[in-house]
Amino acid sequence: MTYRVHPSERIAHRVDRNHFLCLLSEHIERGRLLFDTEDLRPYECDGLSAYRELPWIVALPETIEEVQAVVRLCREHGVPVVARGAGTGLSGGALPIANGVLLSLAKFNRIIEIDRANRTARVQPGVRNLAISEAAAPYGLYYAPDPSSQIACTIGGNVAENSGGVHCLKYGLTVHNVLQVRVVTMDGELVVLGGSGYDSPGYDLLALITGSEGLLGVIVEITVKLLPIPPCAQVLLASFDSVEEAGGAVAAIIGAGLLPAGLEMMDNITIRVVEDFVHAGYPTGAAAIVLCEFDGIAEQVESDLLKAREIFRAEGATEVRQSTSEAERKTFWAGRKAAFPAAGRISPDYYCMDGTIPRKRLPEVLRRISELSAQYGLVVGNVFHAGDGNLHPLILYDANNPGELERVEELGGKILEACVEVGGTITGEHGVGIEKINQMCVQFRAAELAQFHSVKAAFDPAGLLNPGKAIPTLHRCAEFGAMHVHRGQIAHPDLERF
Amino acid sequence: MDADLSESLRQAVAEATDSGTPLTIVGSGSKTFYGRPSSDSVVGTAGHAGVLRYEPTELVLTVRCGTRLSDIESVLAECGQMLPFEPPHLGENATLGGTLACGFSGPRRPFAGSARDCMLGCRILNGKGEMLSFGGEVMKNVAGFDISRLMVGAMGTLGVILEASLKVSPKPERELTVCFERSIEEALNTMNLWCSQPWPLSGLAYDGSRIYARLSGSDRAVDAVYRKFGGDVCAEGDEFWRDLREQRHEFFRADGNLWRISLAPATPALDLPGTWFYDWGGALRWLKTGAPSENVFRAAEAAGGHASLFRGRSGDGRVFQPLPNGLKALHASLKRAFDPMGLFNPARLYEDL
Ligand SMILES: Cc1cc2nc3c(=O)[nH]c(=O)nc-3n(C[C@H](O)[C@H](O)[C@H](O)COP(=O)(O)OP(=O)(O)OC[C@H]3O[C@@H](n4cnc5c(N)ncnc54)[C@H](O)[C@@H]3O)c2cc1C
Ligand SMILES: Cc1cc2nc3c(=O)[nH]c(=O)nc-3n(C[C@H](O)[C@H](O)[C@H](O)COP(=O)(O)OP(=O)(O)OC[C@H]3O[C@@H](n4cnc5c(N)ncnc54)[C@H](O)[C@@H]3O)c2cc1C
């Protein structure tokens, strides 16, 4: 395992667990405080299950007052806290701390209000993403961001990760669809960020807390924007003989002024794996396919489809299919949505990466990935949110082979560094967590990391909220930098090497 | 006119750091009327101009902060694209830096997003004179805290924005503005009802007697929608939205206090004396009134929104809605995190920031 808590990221305290449980139980009934190893087990990891750690204590508060009490006690005693939604995160963001409290928001699962006139939903953080759209459906409304994990993941986790979905090219990420959050800060205060309208006075703390991976505060209530359900949606499936052509077609679609609701691409490895599993009728001989969906009023969708079909042909598509029914539209998408489970079926384990790149650099990044894949002897399939440049390479492996996970992680790190080299980023939507914490040292310079730390300290001076995640210490980077040279320079030459 | 002044701007900030001299950041000064008066030495960014990168097929534009909005818009228009948030210029030479610092967005905002929504990345100078980059030129990026969006609307109190990368969007093939006579109650109900239905709207305003609705899309779609939507076609639609955006509409041609009130769009009309103009489908309300600022702040807050004195004078010098204590403390500690010596635009946003 290459991830280790770095000594500089460890929060030491000498509080006795039983004593702390006593203190907690003055505010939360015993039954919602877990400490037996068996009870703690379900919380030992999130979706990045290669990393596990048993928490010290799990607390399951039901009210905001209880959250405040837990946080206040933790602050008073210097105990670290990690918030947790559904634990579907893919970067280890909700990985417990061995001597810390894991604060589960699972009991905050109520939809408080659907405000039809203002098209908003006020919900507790443990509400599942899809449950919001289901509750809004009777009013002809829905919540737009749709991560593939939407049946399970919570809206609190979505805000903490700024999650995206296949429709975010047109409808935006979580940050574009949240109006207000209530947050318990590390000193136990309840603050309201954002407004009931489209903006709020002072600094945009709502934008800052979105995607902050549980480092700045515990989100206890969220008001999201709801949109009218589009009356019509249709998808095109275009096949190409090369990924270059497919990439070119995607650029041409955008360049022509079209704004698809979804624009996704898959490479041949993924197409074959997926087709074997869901039988969506994908062309297994194609080097790449592009799924391109339009939604809105029927007349608009028709004119967009017409334009898009022409563009695909002109860009060399060998075949363009158009969904003729809602059932067929769902089938076209079924393959894309099943990409991860399909990988899980043919391979004992798979590891999903999440880099974002300027779209035009796609062919060169894919070439680099296939070189690395050959070099490490590991199969890599690629699914790509092509519209917004978010690449998900899936590395297939078997954790039972000694040393294989380490090789996978090294390959993953190399892939992310390739993304940074072409002007991209190490994470588009899954977050840094613990997984990409070393790569943060590649993407940012010391002064930038120091600025992140001072933002963190403005909210949480003692660094108790989710320590060791998302933002590496400069000491960690100095050590990592001893092995990596950043753009021809040793990173952080000012810090001593360990 | 393009020039890279980042090094001299960095030096100016570094010297201010050494001598502890506060700095007022000025783009071209078009928005000086907005916010509280700031003081002291001036650091001008207008010369730091130029489009650095523009990739129409990536929908991303990177420019230096001193670039004029009008220049940016012509570059985009050549490729059939636009800034989705339809920024008010409020002056011929308005710079992108000033626009982002003020966080102004125009009529398209509820439908296409705000200035901060479009912000993808930036290079800034913090109060220690360090040049830092955050975010990037890609649509999705969650590496590190979202400092870029935090800069939008901070009125330059957290740092000098040197460069910004923005998400741009295709210009609609066609836009059509239609009008409906309505009373205020009917107007608020109607506008909010339309917004809960899938109409291709891109602007929705009410001037006190008429609703103006802007429809956008392909030729075919706009024609088809108009047949169902109805209303009187407004021949000067484009001018109407431009004048509203630039505050050249007759409503804005008056002395006295002009307030900007932001709240949930379906909020019933507020009980404050004066004349009103509604934008953003009811979520943004302009009010001309002689009412004391205390009353306006209180009414906005009671309705769950917030007010700012856009033009004019308040008795007590307050311009922006006062913050509750918990938030005030967070603002103060964030300000220290970026600008520990309190150099940038002191008191421009709030007295104690
Ligand atoms: C099969 C699969 C598909 C996925 N597809 C997508 C996708 O398409 N797009 C996408 O963006 N992601 C995707 N993900 C990743 C994951 O679902 C998202 O990151 C999701 O937002 C996590 O939500 P969660 O409730 O599970 O949060 P958790 O995993 O429990 O926590 C995630 C982070 O948020 C913090 N957190 C959680 N709740 C709170 C709170 N109330 N207050 C403060 N901090 C909090 C945690 O501390 C942690 O750092 C996928 C995951 C899986 C397993
Ligand atoms: C004769 C004359 C008449 C004029 N009349 C008008 C008029 O009636 N109305 C009008 O609006 N304008 C008027 N102007 C102003 C003019 O048009 C300006 O040149 C212009 O529009 C630029 O201002 P700005 O948008 O750059 O923002 P500014 O007003 O310079 O700045 C707005 C805010 O943003 C901050 N800021 C600016 N740049 C940055 C940055 N890079 N980083 C961080 N913070 C930053 C500032 O500190 C300030 O808080 C007039 C000019 C002249 C010569």
C-alpha cells in the first residue's frame, strides 16, 4: 500500500475512548454511538476499498444540535472528525482516522420541503441524490446533477465533492445547482452560506465549501435548484475507426454551437467489455463510440440532431444510429452506465481514475496511457465525459497477485501526471481524498498549497476536520518530490528531504 | 495594447507589503460608484491586457484582467460565442477584472449561470505579493479548494486577479422577445410558472406594467415556441435587454438611491415605498426609494434575501447587507488568510474587512 498517513498529518491526542464516549452520550443516546469492532467495520472504508482503517468511534447524530455537540467536544479535546455520507466516494475522502470520530450523516435523510413556486428543494445532507428528483417529479421538476452513483450517494457527499454527472456539460456541476447550505463549523457555530435568491452578500463561501471534501465544515442542510423536466430527449450513437476521429467529431459538435445534454466517449476495450455484459448492441469493432444526447423542446431537439448527424458523418463516423424510442435511448445509455460494473465482471478488481484534460489533447493522452499500459502489463479501458474533458481510465487488475496493487497505483499516478502535463488536472469530480494527495504536489507549488492551508485554518485552526485529506502538507510534498521532478525542477527545494 | 504587466503589478504589491501601504485596485474605475469608498495608493490593472488563449471548441477563454469586456465580446462573437452571464459593462472601458471582482451578471443569469459559475481558473497576487494559480482551463476540476470562484464578488479585497479562465457558450441562433401586460401579482405568478415549465427562456423581466420574456434557440424552435407562448413581439428586444443590463433603461435615469435586492423569485412584492423594476424572473429587484437604509436591509432580510445600495448614499455608510456574526468572523479570518496585512481595498466591501 503506497498511502500512509504522513507524520506531519497526524493529530495526536491522549483522550481515553471510554471517557469520550461518556461525554458524547450526554448529547447523543448510547445506541447511536458505535465502538465495538464489529459495529465499526461497515465504516472502515469508502468506495476506494483498497484503503481501510477502523474509526475510533462512530457517531450517528439526528439533529443539528447533536452535530454541534459532537464537533464542540472534538474541538475541546483535540479529537479529529471525519464526516461521512453514503461512503461511495472514490478517493478515500471518508476514510476514518484511527483516533478520530466518524460522523455519519446517514440519519439526516429527510426532504424538508419542495418549494414549487421557487423551484427548490430543501433537504438534509443524508438524502440520496436520486431521491430528490423522485420527490420533485410530481411537479415536473428534477435535480440535474446525476452522478452514476446517484441511487446511493448523498447530496451532502455531492456538495463536499462537487460531483458531476453525464449531463453536466449543459446543466453544470453540483456547484451550479446548489443555492444555500447550512454548515456547522469546527467551533460548533451554525452558519448559512448562499442565499434564497441567486446570490448572497460578502464572499462566495458557498462556492468555497462546494468541493472542499469535508475539510471546512459539516454540511447539515442543503437547498438545491430544481429544473423543469425536458419534454424530449434523444441520443445518437456514432462509431469511429480511430479515437482521433472521435475526438475530432466531439470538437466539431461543440465548435458548431451545439450544446448536447450529454456527450460521452468510450474506447474499444470498454466497448467490448460493456457489450459482453449488457448487450446494448454496441459496435464491438469500433475503435471508439460517441454518445451524444440532446434534450429540450421537440423542435429544438430535432434541429440539433439533424446538425449533429451531419457533423458526425463529415468527421468520418462509420455509422450513426439515432434512438427511436425512450426504451432504445435507455439501452444506448445502459452500456455507458454499466461501464464500471462490467469491468468488475471481467476482472477481479478495477481502479477508476479521474483526470481532466483539454479535450484536444485526448489522442496524445490516450497514446500515453496505452504506452504506460503496455509498460506496466496492465489492461486500461477508457470512458470519457468527452463534453467536458473528464477522462476515467479503468485499470483492470487482481489484488491477490502480490505487488499488483502497488503497480496499479504507480501506473495511476503516472496517468494523472500525464494529465497535468497537457494542462489538465488530477481530478475532475472524484476528489483528491487520500488517493491523489501526492499528485497534489505535482499540480500545485508550495505557495499555492500554503494558501490552501491558510484557507483551511480560517475555518478550522486546529486542523481537526478530515486531517490528512485533499491538501498535502509541505513535508509530505518534500518527501514525494525527492522521487519526482516537477517540470524539470525539484519541487519544494526549500524544504529538507527526509 | 496587449501587455504583460504581471511582474510590475507583483512588484507594486511587494512594495506595499514592505511599507505596509494599503492599495486600491482599479481596473478602469467604471464601478467606483459601487461599494464603499476605498483609500490610499492605486494599483492600476487596465494595462495588463490581452487574450492569452481562446479555444472555441473547448469553450474556454483565458485573458488578462485588464482586457476590456468589449474586446472579449468581439473576439467571442467572431466564433459565434459569448460570455453566458451577459455582464453589465457600465462603462466603455470596463475590464474583466473589475467585472469579476464585482461579480456582476446580467439578465441571462438565471438561465445560463453567473459570473462565478463561469469561472474556471485564475492567477492572482495575494497580499504577500505571491503569484498563485488555481483551477485551470478545464470544465471540471476539484483539485484543491475553489479559490477562483471565491475571488468573484470579493471586490478585490482578497487579491489582485491577474488572469482568469472562463467558460464561454455558443450564441443562440435566434432570440425573440415577447411582452405581456400584467399586474405585479400576476407578473410574479406568471414568470415563476413559466420557469417551472420547459420553455427555452433566456431573460425574464417586469417593468411595472409589462413582462418581457426572451426566447432563445434554433430558428425552428423559437418559431414553434412563439406559437404556443404568445405575447406581443417586441421589435426592440435586443435594445431592451442591453439597456436593462447597462442601466440605461429609463427606470435607471434618476437621481436618488438605487437599491439592488436579491431574493427567492416568487417572493411577493415587498412592502417598501418607491418604484420597482424586476429582473431574473423576480429574483433580482431594483428599487428607487428614499427609505432609510435600515428599513431596506430589514425588509430584504425578513424576506430571506439581501440588499445592497447600488447607487446613492446611505445615512450610515453601509452599502452591503450586514452579515450575521458567525459569517462576519469567517470573512475576517479568510481576509487574513489572503491578505494578512489588510492591504487590498480596505473597507471597500465591509468597514472591517
Ligand atoms: C459506481 C460509482 C459511480 C460513481 N459515479 C460518479 C459520477 O458519475 N460522478 C461523480 O462525481 N462521482 C461519482 N462517484 C463518486 C461518489 O459517488 C461521489 O463522490 C459522491 O458525491 C459521494 O457521496 P457520498 O454520500 O457517498 O459521500 P462519502 O463518500 O461518504 O464522502 C465523500 C466526501 O464528502 C465528505 N462529506 C460527506 N458528507 C458530508 C457532509 N454532510 N458534510 C461535510 N462533508 C461531507 C466526506 O468527508 C468525504 O470527504 C461514483 C462512485 C461510485 C462508487
Ligand atoms: C468621462 C468618463 C465618464 C465615465 N462615466 C461612467 C459612467 O457614467 N458609468 C460608468 O460605469 N463608468 C463610467 N466611466 C468609467 C469607464 O467606463 C471605465 O473606464 C470602465 O468601465 C472600467 O472599470 P472596471 O470595470 O475595470 O472596474 P473598476 O471600477 O476599476 O473596479 C471595480 C472593483 O473591482 C476591483 N478590481 C478591478 N480590477 C481588479 C482586479 N484585476 N483584481 C481584483 N480586483 C479588481 C476594484 O478594486 C473595484 O473594487 C467613465 C469614464 C470616463 C472617462
